[in-house]
Amino acid sequence: MTDQTMTAIGIEGGKGPAEALRPETAPIPVAGDGDVLIRVKAAGVNRPDIVQRLGAYPPPPGASPVLGLEVAGEVVKAAGRWNVGDQVCALLGGGGYAEYAVVDARHALPIPAGLSLTEAAGLPETVFTVYANVFEHGGLKAGETLMIHGATSGIGVTAIQMAKAAGATVIATGRGADKKAQALALGADIAVDVTAEDFEAVAKEAGGVDVVLDMVGASYFAKNLSALKVGGRIVYIAALGGGMLEVPVFGLMMKRATLTGSTLRPRSADEKARLAAEIERVVWPWVAAGKVKAVVDRTFPLAEAAAAHAYLEAGAHVGKVVLVA
């Protein structure tokens, strides 16, 4: 390597299994006007990275083709509010699995007090996703009930904590008694082992739910709708259990229900900047107060990104998997 090159993780053949991820030498990205260049110390690993690795989630126009949607590190080229030497975490359109990354200065946030860079690297993608989907699209309010599927995933553990910090009741679902116990330990009021219990019956026994955060999709839809209170909202962020819904229109009408969902990565730079400002205003005080913690399950060296993907795909993790420099 030279002063103009770095190590980044490439995908041998352009797409493939976890083993296709390999360290390679790449040019250090050039920061444009309004961008900061970050020396990456840690990068979060997320399911969209896996989908991109498989060839099914191409980066948006202008984004780095390198995997990685969130990082933490040190500013080495200043822009906006940031000076050289500042420590930040940031939401990226791509490029996190590398020694350096470029990002719009407005999409970077200060490291919350008391958090390490490794912990902070696991916050942006999950916090942005939860805030946009649960609080904006789902409209969750204090006193309401949120049901979270996949509650021990990176998104799930963040959603549990953010909903509790906002004064909501949380019903969490997961597969297995261990994940049920872990969800309760993270603050869920009720947890359901879906391999042994019916989450629809549990939710209805608890009085129903106002918002469902669902990454499962079709296989859970009928039960979600049944468990929903009148005026409730179902918010989709993935469809691991099928992407085509059969919707009983009259049932939807009777519940006055809203079905919605969103992706984060293709949003405009201005929209991401708006979200970043809202998150710093609303969520960062919860983090500083210890109400929302960064839950890191396991770290891997950057060069072992393939092993990190294999571990995430196995599904035994609780919280985030993070690559460290």
C-alpha cells in the first residue's frame, strides 16, 4: 500500500457466499465539498450488507460499491461542523468495510459520552432505521404498545430500548427460549418464543398492539393484523418470511389499519441529514442517559469480514456484529 491506498473488503467474482469477501488494496476515497473523510476504527455489519454481497441490493447511484453502511472513527479531512481529529459515527451509503470512508458531513454524529468507537459503530444504521420506521412512519407514542419481531437482531435490540425510553410498552418475539430471555433482559415487557407460543394470542391477551415492527413479512401478516388495535400500524423493514401479502381488505378497514414500510439507504442526502438532526435531538440524550445502549455481540478484525458475515447469517447473535481496524 501507499499513502494513497488502503485496505478494503472486496467481493470475489462480484457476488457470492460469505467466503467471497476478501481484503484488497483500493484507493483512499476522495472527499468532495461538504464531505468528511473518516479514518475508520470500527464498522457495523448489517443484513443489507449480506443482501448486497449476494447481488440483490446494489448501492444507490454515487455510493461506494464497498460494503458497509455505518462506521465510527476519526475525521482526517474536515467539513461542516467537524474538525480534523474529531471522533464521529456516521451513516453511509456504502464504503464502511475499509480503512477510510467518505460521508456527507451532515450524516455524521458525535460519539455519545461513555461509548467506545466499537459501540458507536453499531448505532447509526439501527437507530436511523428504528427512528424513521417506528417513530415517524409508525407514529409510536408514549403509552402505546409496540410489537417487535426479530427482537434480538441489531434492529430489534435498539427498537426495544428506544421504545421503552419513549414510554411505550414492548412485546418482543424471537425464536427460542434463550432469545425470549434476552429480550426480557433488554427491557421488553413481554417476550414470546415463537417456536413454543402464539404471539397473536399473547398480544391479544395483553390488549393488542398499536404498532408492529416487522422484518418477517407475509408469514406473519394475518396474525399481525389480528393482534392490531383499531387505528394500529404495521411497519415493514424486511420480508424474510415472504414479500407478497394477501390483504383482507375488509379486515383492514375494520381495524382502520395502516400498512407502511421503508428503506433507508436510497433516501436523499437532505432527508438523511434531517433524520440525523432529529436523532441527535431525540435519541442521543437517551444514549447519554443510559436508556439506549449499544449492544455489541461480537467483533471481528476487518480482514475477517467473511467470518463476520457467516456469523451474522447463522442467526445466533444478540445485537450487533462489528468489524474493527
